[in-house]
Amino acid sequence: MVQVSAMARNEEGIGAVLGILRQQFADRFQTGQAIREQHAHTTTWITNQPPDGVVFAHSTQEVAEVVKICATHKVPVIPFGTGTSLEGHVNAPAGGISIDVSQMNKVLAVNAGDLDCRVQPGVTRMALNTHLRDQGLFFPIDPGADASIGGMAATRASGTNAVRYGTMKDNVISVEAVMSNGEIIRTASRARKSSAGYDLTRLMVGSEGTLGIITEVTLRLQGIPEAISAASCSFPSVEAACETVMAVIQYGLPVARIELLDALVVRAVNQYSKLSLPETPLLLLEFHGSEAGVAEQAESFGELAESFDGTGYAATTTLEERNKLWQARHDAYWAMMALRPGCKAVATDVCVPISRLAEAVVATNDKAAELGLIAPVVGHAGDGNFHASVLMDMEDADEIARTEAFISWLNDMAISLDGTCTGEHGIGQGKRPYLVKELGAAVDVMGMIKRALDPDNIMNPGKILPA
């Protein structure tokens, strides 16, 4: 496991807060070891640092009350949605209280005429889309996991649809949040644009719970497309696939999704999902629009792919076939794990300008081979974001060291290409060493904002900013 530093604990304050919350919340306040460990980091390989207690909140007012109690005694608070984050966001390095908002899971309002909705933070993206389906609407951000909307906003999540619909920062209109003193604020109205003061919505989106706890989110929605077509196309090399992606973007072809799977991922997907795709680099695509528009987009892509030696191009509008293809993509993590039974998959992400994507992915494959690592690559190629998941033996100290070297190199490589150390996973604890390398003095400005809004450093401490 990656060891992350503990922080000084306020034992007296924590003891006082435990007593108050136990009395105030009864069985909705839990301190058992198992449940505390479940509310700390449980994915990839960062050490689990459990909180001292877990409150299951039912309302914004309850969240505010817990924060006020913790603020009085200078005890950390850590928001928790579904726990699917990958960089140690929900760890409690200084102890404290985890505020679980998973039971705040109501869709509060849907304004179909305005294409927006207001939800509590514990609503998951799949539950939201099930609720919206009968109104002909959907929420397009799809990070793969059935994450909570609050957590997706807090980590500025994106996913497979980002190339057409953007990321969470593009789809959050406003948030309600509880600040470090327990005050409740709303960052904006439902208006589609505003010049009213600082853009606090964008400040909260991506703040990873370090500035406040998001308790409501107002989201942009989309109409369910009249027609959807999914397609796949194989390529002789990663370079050819990436050059095709660049041509698609430059040509202005409005793809909804365009995913890159390297040859190793295709092999894993074939074995896991019982497919028979050629085991060479693959692009998976989806087109949204009218029937005529979708057909035209699919045809245009086929012509572009052919010019880069794409083969086996096939498109389908059949729901069952589309779902089978995209389910295989979403199961890629588990498929890769099956390539090396008993291993741990260390998932990381970087993002580079699309013109550098081929260079970055080829270099990543080469570096993994040089270090003797198995590191399949899958990516949201349409915006230059890709994931390298190292399949690692956690009992092999030498392999752990090589994996650490690989991940460090990967982040540095992305930054050197004018990219970022994280396109969608966030900083948390795992990416902190690379933030200063990427942004330099801008990190000091972030620290000023943090100190101004959270002077006692109780809001998810130990995340994003350097120690």
C-alpha cells in the first residue's frame, strides 16, 4: 500500500464531539471499526485512514449542525458519498467525523422546460437517469462507477461522454454547501448565465470537500437523443488510432463518445465479456442526434478511419448490441484484473492535449514494458484523457517500487507535454506531489483561499494542498 502521512490529532476535541454526536444522532452515529474503515479509502492502493465516527445525515440542516459541533471543537469533517474515488479523498489523516450523505438521495425538482434539475448529493447518476427517463431527459456525465452526484461535483468528474457534453464543471449550474463555520450558502440561481460576483459554483466544483460540503446540486440536463449509434473500429497501432481521434476532433465530427482501448485491454475485454474483437488498438464510439444525422456521422467517421488504416468498422443502432459494447467498456477494470488473478489494479489518470495523445500513450506502453509491468491503457480519447492501470503483486516489494516509479514518471510526462496529472480522478492524497509541479505559484493562491474559508483546517484536511 502507498503510505500517506498522518496528521496531528485533536484527541480532546474528538472525544468531546463523539459524546455529543452519540447523544444527538443515536443509531445514525456509528463508531464500529468495520464501518469506519468502509468510510475511508478502500480502492486502489492508498492506506486506509478511518475517521473516528460516521454520521448518516438526512438534511442540509443536519450536515450544518455536525459541522458547527466539529468547528467548535476544531475536529475534522470528511464528506462521503459512495466511496468510489481513487485518490484517498475520503481518508481521515487527522481522524475526525465522516459525514455520509448517501441517505440524502432525493431528486428535489425537475424543470423539464428549462432542462435542469435539483438533487441532494447522495443521488447516484444511474438513479437520477432512471428518474429522468420518463420525461425524455438524461444527465450525460458518466464516470463509469455509479457515483453520487455530490461526489462527482466535489471531484469535478467526467467520463466517456465528456467529448460532447463536457465535465461536471460544465454541467453544474449551482450548489448549496455548508461552509466550515456551519453556514449554508447557495452559489448561484438557476439562470443559465450570470455576471453576479465571483463564480463560487466553479470554486466549489472540484474542491474535494476542502472548502465546504455540498448538500444540493442544480444540474444541466439533456434531451434523450432521437437516435443513438455505437461503433467500433480496429487499428494497426496506437498511433493510427490516436491520429484518427485528432482528425475527428479537427473535422468537427460531433461524436458523443470516443474511447481508446490498447491491445492488452481488448484482449482482456474479449475474455471477460465474451467478445471477439481483433486484439489490436480499438476505438469505441457513440453518435447522438436525429436518425439522418447519426447515419451521416457514422459514415463520415468510417471514411476518416479508413484513411488511417482502420479496419473492421461496424456501427449499430440496436439497443442490445449498443449496451453489450458499452457494458464491456465499463467492465474493462474488472476485465483487466482478470488478466492477472490475485493482483491489485492501481488505476491512475492523466490528460494531455489531443495532439500529444499518441506520443503519450506510446511512451506509457514503452515505459511499462521497460519496467517489466503490465499496465493496460484505456482512455477518453476525445479529450486526451487516459488511464494506465498497473496490475501489481502487493506482496512483491520490488514490483511495488517499480510501480511507484512508473506512476511518478507518468505524471511528470503528462505535465511535460503541457498536460495535467489528473483529468478526472482529482488530487486527493495520491496526486498531491504533482500539483505544485503542474501549477507552481497558483497552488499558493489555493492555499490562501483555503485558509480564508477554513481557518482551522477542519474541512477534509490533508487533501489537494501540500502538507
